[in-house]
Amino acid sequence: MNTPTTAVTGAVHSFDLSTGVDGPGTRFVAFLAGCPLRCLYCHSPDTWHRRNGTPTTVDELTDEISRYERFIKVAGGGVTLSGGEPLQQPAFTREVLRRCHDRGLHTALDTSGYLGDHADDTLLVATDLVLLDVKSFDPVTYHDVTRTGQVEPTLRFARRLSDTGKPMWIRFVLVPGLTDAPANIEALAGFAASLHGVQRVEVLPFHRLGAHKYAALGLDFPLARVEPPDAGAVERARATFQAHGLTTY
């Protein structure tokens, strides 16, 4: 017997309202628990495991969203599913996005793309915008950053989105000594420019704001001694993307 879609249960770590960070306008952002990657700069290690989330049905989460529905519509916003990695819970993610999309809410999926093959066509049709976090274009660096992953699934997912013209915001975290090699940035910029639907690229400076979470969990923060990039390095990276005709922030 098939499980009714409203009874599909996910693991939700938390939710919040944000403006201009997780998609356009003021948004209801649900952070799902569970992620297959262990990125060195991750600022949310408390979302790595599904056990860190609260079991939540589709109805329960969409009921919570409905409390803010009028406000986020007036504010030109919508709903974003983030993580962790929402595509580790594809059935739950699909049904929440579909329900929100059917109610006229703008929907966004914040993902690394590593589990992009888990996103079926129904999920993508219900997604208005994909926030695609590309850790690195260089395969060796990608593995070094994520400790577990390969870059090709992310690139394959990006090509699939491009083939359908799905709107994308590509995000890239600039980490001194790790992701900041000019050849890596240039290659990623060229790849992004080859895709259809890329509305913007966000170069995000590495920060250590999540270090306290590692301490609370009894974990060492791998990049504790790495300084954030200076303004000049960030601007040079952005200029590389801009030189390929990409709107960059």
C-alpha cells in the first residue's frame, strides 16, 4: 500500500524567516536534517544526521508555513528547503515543495547537487529556483572540501537543470588555501557561463561563525586556523565570474 503523501515524514532540524539570503524576498526556510557530505567549512554540523531533526509530516510543516503565507507573499518571498541536504529526503522534499507551489508560493531548493539524481521531474516542476552550492570545480579540491564526495554528480545535476532552463543561483564559498586557486575559479566560471538559467553567482567568503557549534558537539572545527579571505580576494573571484558575463554578488 502506498503511503499517503500528507503522511510522508521528514526530519526537520529547524525553520526560520530570512530576507535576501535564501532566495528572493522574505522567505520561510526549513532546514532538513541529514547530509552525506562533511564539508570542511560547514557552519551547521548540527544538521549532519537525521537523528538531529524532529520527525515532521508534510501536513505539519505546510501547516506551519501557512501561518506565514500571507506575509511572505506580500513581501515577495516564498519557501526554501535547505539543510543539511534536502535531497537526502526526496519524498518529503518533493511533497512539501509541491504543496507550496500549488498554493502559489515561490519555492526554492537549496542543495549541493550531490544527490541531484534523487530529484525526480515532479520535484523539479514544483521548484521555482535552485540554489546550487558548487563546492569546487576541480575534482581533487571537491573531494578535499567535502571529504566524501565527487564533483560529477553536482555537474550532472547542473546540466540537467540547464537543459530545462530551470532558474539557478550558483553559490561558491571562497576559502583561502582551499578553493581559491585561480584555475579552479576560472573553470567554474566557464562552466557556469555554459549553463542556461543561471540568474546569478554568489561568491561567499569563508567565515568561522559556526565554530561554536563544533565545540558544543565536541568536534574539532577543521578550518579553525584559516583566516577569512580579504576583500581584494573576494573581488578578484567575483571579477572572474563577471568576465564570463555572469551577474555576480
